[in-house]
Amino acid sequence: MSTNLAQQLREGTTKSHSMAENVSFVKSFLGGVVDKKSYRTLVANLFFVYLAIEEEIEINKDHIAIKSIYFPELYRKSSLIEDLEYYYGLDWLNQIEPSLATQVYVDRIHNVGSNQPELLIAHAYTRYMGDLSGGQILKKIAQNAMNLPDNSGTSFYNFKSIKDDKLFKDTYRDSLNKIPLEHHQIEQIISEANIAFNLNMKMFQELNSNLIKIMLMLLLNSINNFRKKLS
């Protein structure tokens, strides 16, 4: 029995996906404007998000709805640790903590994992498929914008165990479609995917606030330097 869940998820989150792309931080990033401090904060926040997702998937990997999409080769924890070591140094763990929006996101993932494990599908789909689909483009943007050497600071975008992104995504979609789900469960998963997009937006909006502060400080410094030259 095929539920066509993959297509329903894509169609059911179109509006949320578009809204997430229009958050100022994301638009700036896609436009090649990337502040290193804000970016490393994003990497830290993503570490906590993926840690939660991957912990809950491991706990629920034998659940009938989760075992179909149990693909440890997607896991991002170790890749994010590599990036955190690059941006923060070996003492990275003592320097980071989840932002307020990130903590809300993490709490939601753990709540879902404990009470309705099938809804983890929504969180896995929202993050992993987005990473696979746009990862290489975002990697190049980050490298160019921050003048990063080689693969330093961009391990997050490297799926070393996946040799063919398109083939893997096709396999993942087929696996989604084969999960035995009732109609009301599919509706709940689509609803949860929209919640996941919203939680991502809140996380990006926090970063946007940081970026605005940094840009304002740079502007004020430029004005002050200009005034000193005039005086």
C-alpha cells in the first residue's frame, strides 16, 4: 500500500517552505551575505536540533513508522561537531548553548518522540531532505562569503556515506510512501512538518536580529570613522 506521503508532505508544506526562505537571515545567506559570528551560532543551534532528532530516531528506530526511514547515513551530529571545532575550537561544548527558539524546537522534538513517534517523520523530512536538496549550493555560498579554506567549516553539508544524492532521495521518498499510516496520521504528520518549518523560522529570525545588530554596529563605526577624518 502506497500512501503518497512524500508528495503530500511536499505539497502540504509549500507555503511554510516559501515563508522560511523569506526570513531576512535566509535571504541574506542566499544572497551571499553571511556573517561568520551569526553563522557559527546557527551551526551551534543546529547541533542541538540534530542531537534531539537523532536521539529520538535511535530510541524509536523499531517503531513501525520510524524503521522505514531509519537511515543513519543522514545523521549530522558528527559533521556538526567538526564544524563546531573549526569555529569555536576544541573547547566548543563549553562555549555553546541553545538559543531560546532552539530550545523550544528541541523540546518539541523530544515531546513528539516520547508521545507520538510517527511525527518524527515530519522533523526528519523537513531537515534532512532540505539539507540534501540545497546543501551543495549553500556550501559554496558559505565558502565564498566567509572565505573558508577547502572544506573547513562546511562539514555539515557533506554526506560522506551518500554517493548519489538523487538516488538516495528517491529511495527516501519510496520509504516514506510505504509507511503504513492511517489518513488522520498523515494529516498529523503534515501538520507537524509545518510546525517544524515554523520552528526553523523562529530560529532564523533570532539570527536575523543578531545580523541586524552587527550591521548597525558596522554602520555606526563607519560613521564615527568618517567623522574623525573630518575633524
